[in-house]
Amino acid sequence: VQLVESGGGLVQAGGSLRLSCAASGSTFSINAMGWYRQAPGKQRELVAVISSTGSVTNYADSVKGRFTISRDNAKSTMDLQMNSLKPEDTGVYYCQAVVHERAYWGQGTQVTVSS
């Protein structure tokens, strides 16, 4: 499974961005998917996860009410709608897909929120 993220960029605080993750390869085997982020000097952290059917989602407390995760299995894509962005949301955002209990990662996309 290969994952490619897109949609990152520079935005002012309070603004919005929409990240997308496109999967290719054995996409029919993908189970849960998620978004993670890593800020400079910090460990990678979970942002949001979504179940295989999209019926179950979970969010980090820091993004609840501001971010929305979704997926389209027919297109093998996953999105993260990010609203009311804060400077602390700055970091590299990574897409993750779980296939047979193995995690696959994308290369990441930079999100920078200016104050």
C-alpha cells in the first residue's frame, strides 16, 4: 500500500485547510486509517482515526470540534478538514493505513499556522 498526502500549506490562525490522502496498491486490504502529526522537537501524535467503513471516528482532545476525518473507500482516499486552525496545529501531517495489523505511512505534508 502506498500513501500520498496533499493539501498542506501556510494559513493564518483561524483559517482552514483540507488534507487528502490517496492510497494505491492493495487498497481493498486497508482497515483503519488515521492522521498523525509531528511538531518540531516533538513526538508524532495521533490526530484522528477512522474505521474501515467510516462509521467510527476518534479525535485527539486538542482537535475535537475543529477537525473532521472522512474517507471514500470507492476512491481510496481519506481527508482531514481542519477548521479554526491554531499555531499549535503546526507540524508535518502523516497519513496512516493499517493493513493486516501492519501500519503504512505516507511521506507527510507540512501545515504551518501563523499567529
